[in-house]
Amino acid sequence: MRISVEGGGCVGFKYNLSLSLQDDKSKICSDDLIFSSDNESIVIDRESFTFLEGSTVEYVDSMIKSGFYIKENPTAEQSCSCGTSFTPNLEKLKKNI
């Protein structure tokens, strides 16, 4: 899974979570961070990691939605109700840089 952050969404920045059905190592850049556990990997570019450090990824399967999402982001000051975008806390970001 690749997780990234980009400008947009309801409150400033939005999460992008994408699953690759193939083991495509050509899409991994030299400055990407890779976190692995139980034969599963999460790939995050360094800039996005600044916004995601300490976050929790969770899988939800319900009538309303199914899929992976960022459950908890300690650098977020505010999140939208759907959980796909956030406003970063600038003070916490400064500590991560």
C-alpha cells in the first residue's frame, strides 16, 4: 500500500491510500520509506511522512464504507467528518522537521 498526502480535501490536505495488486518495485523511489510487517508493506514518501508520523492505519468493513483509512493522526489539528482530509497542527509539524 502507498500512502501520501497532498493539498486539497475539505480542510486543507487529503490522504491518498492506494493498493497495488502487483509487486511493482519500479514505483518505489530511493527516498521512499518502507514499513513492513507480516509480508505486507506500506510505502510513504518522506514529505508525506512528515504529516503522517505516528499515524494509525485501520481497515474498516461496514455498510457505509469499506477500506483502509487513517484512524489517528497526531499531527492533525482538525479532520473532516469523512476522515479523508485534515488540517495539520503547524507546531507539531515543526517538531517533526
